[in-house]
Amino acid sequence: MPANAQATEDGTNPQVARVIARAREQAGLTSTDIAEIMGIGTRQVQNWAAGKGRPADNKRLRQLLDLQYVLDLLAELFDAEGSLLWLHARNRTLHGERPLDLLAAGRTDEVISLLDRLADGNL
């Protein structure tokens, strides 16, 4: 999804809606999960999922695109249920923290680094 994605004439934004749909499909994330990661309300995620609007600032857009990147990495390693469990489970390599909590805290690079190591077989 390009950073300059524009809403259609009727005010909907199908590109952002597709990212939300993929998060639900690829990892079984709920609107609440996505809202917690992004630090916004659940209603806002539901609106985006319905194609109504997009992140108002670049920070939120980057968070959404980072989430998409993490989910793409997870899809290479796990099915949707495995991805959901991995995101919600405490992880010894992350010092007992949950990947979902790290994403919400803006520590996406730590999650990506761990996924890269898993993909490379370095754990």
C-alpha cells in the first residue's frame, strides 16, 4: 500500500481496509488487538476496516504498514492459528514478553529480528 494512498470519491479507502482484513485473516487478530498495537480505539479500526478513512498521520500509517510486514513474516513460518498464538504468548527470547505487547510499545524491530532468526533457523 503506497504511503500516499487516497480515498475514493465516496470517502472510502479500500487499501487500508485490505490491510486490516489481512491482519484478521493471516493472524486472527481482532479489531481490539489491532487497536492496542496502534494505540487507538477499536471503533477507529472498525471504521478503517469498513473503508472509512485512513490513519490521519504518518506515525499511524507506519505502524499499520509495520504490522503488515510482521504478519507477512509470520505467514512464512506459521498458519493463522500459529501466528495468533505466537503473537499472544510470552517468549523466552524476548525476555518473557509477548510479541503483541512489543508491537504496541513500538518495539517492532525486536519482533522482526526474532522472526528473521526463526526463519533462518538460528534459534
